[in-house]
Amino acid sequence: MKKSTFALMCLAVGFATASCENQMEELSVKTGSQLRNVGVLPASGLEIPQNLALTTPADYAAPGENLRNLFTYDAVAPSTCGPTQFVAVQNKYLAPLGKDLIALFGSAQAANSVLNLYMTLNQYSAYFDTSEQYFGQNGEYTELMAKRKRDLEAFWDMPNLIQLNGQHTATLNDREKLADVYQIVGANIKTREQAYAAADQILYFNTFSSYLPESPFFALDGFATTYRNLIVIGDGIVEMLTETGVEPGIVWTGILAHEWAHQIQFKNMSAWYPNGAAQDRAEATRYTELEADFMAAYYMTHKRGATYNSKRVEDFLTLFFQIGDCGFASSGHHGTPAQRMAAARLGFQLADEAQKQGHILTRQQVHEAFVSKISTVL
């Protein structure tokens, strides 16, 4: 776990981690800022032209966290931990995707570049997209997310402050959207015609595989960023978490509430963490992630929040358990499954045991409640 990059099978996402398999170790996921000149790669029939290279825009505000971030630094001391069902779901999708990309492009190196290219294109598309948004592959959760967004705005007293975008694999089959991205981040793109040419190359690759771009790994993003106070949630991460047995509405609500909590942290960073959340980077990450779980659960079970009653508590606690990770050798360690469930349970209890059930604590009060209880989680 102390390698400079995790294997793709060890994909560390903000909500979870995946197990390692030696045969896939050459594949890894990099962030957009790391993806530069892809160049021409050796392949069995397919090559990646130089004009598909990407750059990072000057105004790019990197996500505060990302569900599919790659973490590479030492972290907190190990504690009791084990893989959740979410690991098995990720591996179920990863195995055929990895094999297919290697078969198409001739090597793990080339397959890895394609994987990173597709994921980064879709991240930038979701990041810059200002069109009307929808959620779910066919928009089936658009109304739910609109309602949750309104509820969160009222609950935390943050009207019209947060931009919420969806991420979809369908974007990677959309010529116009791909061209839009290449006009912004294309390393060698100067005209719309050149952007179309790059987009057409991606569409050409798509014709060779049922996994390009249909694999949920290409919509695995989920992040909060200070840019436009933006939250992005990908269909892929929701699809895979739903397959662990958690009801999809709870998955959508839980991810949004968690990312919303990060937006609250961004706005209170200097007051809440004047010297950082912890001296060690890994501990700081775990601290803020567990607080986001705590705040999310407080909203999800509050009588004036998402109003999940006691019969639904087990389901959303299961969600937070599934998204725990055992990445102790990672600066992005978000907390073990048990720790994340414990943080969520405390958030539920804060709402459930309130003397005034209709009263909503301020953001400051919820933060202070977490600070007083964090030791019981760890």
C-alpha cells in the first residue's frame, strides 16, 4: 500500500477502497492534473493520437475530495478492518474492463492511459458543465436530487449557494460535450474543428468495446470543490453502492449530504481548523471525512431534514459502513467501515435525542458536537 500508485484493483475512492490483484497491478488511476501528453502508445490496432492530450486549466480548483482519488502517502496506525461488499462489486466491474482495455490497446500501459483519459475527460465535463442537469442514467433521480438540494439549502441555511452536477457515461458518447471539454483542456486544440476531431477519435474508440464508455468506472466521480461551490455525483458510484443492497434513494441522499458537509467545512476552514484538522495529513483527512459523515447523518435523520425514521436507520448506517476503507497506508484514508458507521450513528443520535425535535442546530453547534464525540469514534 506504500507504492507510488495503487493498482487499479486498489482503486481508493473517497467512500471506499478495492482489493488488489497482482495481475492488474500495472493499471492505475491518476487525477486530471497528472494526465499530460498521452502520446502514441503501442497497441494492437488502436493508437492514442497526440491531439488527445489534456492540460489543467488555470482556473481549475481541484476537488477537496474525490470518490476516485488516488492516494499515495502514509496514514494513520492500522486498526481492526476488513473489506466490505462494496469491494466485491467494484472488482466485478473492474475485471472485464481491465481485460478488455488490455486486449484492445495491447498493453497495461496503453490501457491505463485510455482509462485515465476517459475518466479525466468525464471529470472535466462534469466540472465545467453549465447545462440543465439530470441524475441517474435516464434522469430517474432528478426530482429526488432537486428536492434534496432544496431541503439541504433550507436545513443548513445556505440558499442558492451550491451548484449540483451529475456525471454520466453517456457524456463520453456525446460529440458536442466532448468537443466542449477539448476546447477547454485540449493540449493542442485551438479551433472547434480540432475539438471535433478529438471528440471523433473518442467516439471511434467507443465502437470497439461494450465497456467504452458504458462501464460505471467512467462515472465514478463524486466531489465537492470551491469552484462555483460545486458538487458532482457520478451515476457509476451510485450504481455500485446500490448493488451492495442499499436502497438507491439513500445512496443519492447520503452522498449529497456528505459532499454538502464538505462545502460547509470549506466555508468554515479557518475558524474550525486554524492549524489544520490534525498535524498529520492522513489524520486530518480522516477527521474531516468522519465529520462529514456525522453531519450528513444528522441531516438525513432530522425531522426537518431527510426524515429517515428508525426503520430506515439501518439502511443508511449500512451505506456508511460500505464506504469505509482500510487504506491505512494512504493520506486519503477516510476511516474504517466501523468508524464511518459509528460517526453516522452519532449523527443520527444527535438528531434523534434532541429535546426539541423541530429545532435545527447551527453548523457551528453540529461541529462542536462532533468535536466532543470524535474520540468515541476512533
